[in-house]
Amino acid sequence: MKFECSTNQFFSAISLASRFVQKQTNLPILNSILLIADNGAIIVRATNLECGVEVSVPAKVLQGGVCAASSATLLGFLSNTKNPTLSGNLMGGILKLQTDRATASIKTIPHADFPTLPRIPAEQSINIKSSDFAKGLRSVLFCAAVSTIKPELQSVYVSGEAGKLYIAATDSFRLAEKIIPLKSRGAVPPILIPARNAGELVRILEGVGGDIEMYYTENQISVQVDRVYYTSRLLDGSFPNYKQIVPKEFSTEAVVLREDLSQALKGLVVFSDKFMQVLFVVDPKRKVVELSSRNNDVGEEECVLKAAVYGEEVKMSFNSRYLGDGLMPISGESVRLQANGPGKAMVVRDSADNSYTYLAMPMNR
């Protein structure tokens, strides 16, 4: 193997691939990055067996070859290298990387057992705007469960019909759904992307313009974005039928400024108890939303927000962080808060955009 390429492009590829290595493993091969020099490019590959990535770096390949090297070692050397051009030469199991100012000799790892990344047939695919898909995934990711008790809740649900792609996540205490437009009108069967893998896909898609094609089978998805190929396994399970949970009608509705509500929740955290409990009151007579928190060891705070209120008075307690999280994907100036009385879930939406829905369950006072 012998090549020359841009240091910045090679460093960017190694940085991306390093996120996919399996750091705590007894198999050194999974803690390494595979480098393939061939046909005018260096292919940089990494996988943790859950998901994987290949990045193609344009290069002047003087001699083809393959090797695997420690992710941490490659990243450590390249992060301190400022020269624009990098050359590589593999001889006797040692990968020599050289710039005008620095030279590193890196021991390689036998690469015969390095996993291949699956290539998915182009029979089923979703054509979608990359920025829309990234925004949709990020809008719901925070709701995915952390606990492994129900693996299907550690995922992001994706399905489509009638030109709309539905993206959702829930940990059973809260739920978020984002609807984005699809290029095609055909149906997309439900797929469950592991939440961690979906997060990596978001990082790849953000900042990329244009449309992408996501291919999928029963067990795998893949996306090709510019010079990056990404693939992830899918979870096998049934996502809750969440659409039955979201109410269609409400007895109480309040519209408040998003920034006012967000700032109030941040301030109330100081005085909330160990459960981060906030009392939430919608008062139709006074046309206000009143929030308060109390901690016997610290003190208490009350915050009154002006609101357009319709319907009945309601008093409920919520986890303040859960409510605050639900506001983050909303970009509009005001939010619509909808409820059906004590003990029932509250729905939060952008007052001018129904493509995002957030549902939070109240706490027992």
C-alpha cells in the first residue's frame, strides 16, 4: 500500500469512523479501522457490529493494499498534524504516515477477520430530503428509552404512507412524533432503528444538502451520502400503537410564548424536588398558565405566564425536564398546550405547525 491524499480529508474520515469502533471489546479488530487503497481512493471502514460506516477519501494510489490499525493511534497522530498533504506506505506490517514535519510508524493488526459491511438490494427505498430526515430523527431521539427492559423502546420508529414519513420515539413516560414529507407516495413498512445508531445517522446527514435514498430490508438499512456509506441493523419487535394514545379532542387548551415557558421551566428547576416536579395550572378565568415548584430544603418559586386559554381549569404535576425537552424541537414563537384533565397526558405542539407532537404523562402529586 502506498498513497498520497489530503490530510484534512483523511483526518475527517478517521474522525467519523472512530465513532463506530467498539472500544470495550476483547477483539482488537473491532477497535481498529480498516484502510483499503484502491482505484483512486482510500476507503476508511469501521463497525461495532450494530452499525458501520465507510468513507471514501480521494487519493493518489501508487500501490493498492489493505491494512487495519488502531483507531486511537490514527486519530491521535492526525489530530496534531497541520500539513495539507499526507503520504502513507505499508511495509512489513508497519503503516508509515508522513507529512512535511512529522512521521509516524504505526503497527497494523491482521485484517482478515475484519467484518464486511452489508450491501442492501435496491428493491425497497425511501427518497427523502436529507435535512428533513436529520431534523425528524433529532426531534424525537431524546424520547427513546435508556432502559433495556423493553428493547423496542430503545429505538426510533419510522413508517410512511401517502407522501408522509412518520418518525416517533417513546420511553412510555413521554412520546414525540415528527412528520416529514416523502418524495414518493408509496407505503413504507414500520422499521425500528436503534436510537444510538439513529443518532450517528443524524450526525452524518446534518450539513448535507439535497436528497438521499435510504435502502431497507427487514433487518438492515443503509444510506449513501456523498462519499459516506452508512449501514445499521434494525430491531426486531413491535413498537407501541402510539397513535391510539394521542387524544383527538381536548377539554383545555392554552397558547403561550415558547421562550417564556422554556425560561420559566429552567428557573423552576432550582426549587424543584428530587423528582424535578413542577405544578402546572391552566386558569381560564385569569387567562394565565401558572407554574410552581417547591423544595423544603431550598424554598419555592411561582411563575405566571400570560396565555390564550380555552376550556376548563386543570392542575397537574410534571417532570420539568421532560416538559423542557419537549419544547426544544419547536421553532415557532408560541406553543399550544392541550389537556383533558388531571391524570391525563398533556400534548404540546407548535401553535402554527402540527407536524411535531409531544406528549408528556403527568406525575402523581
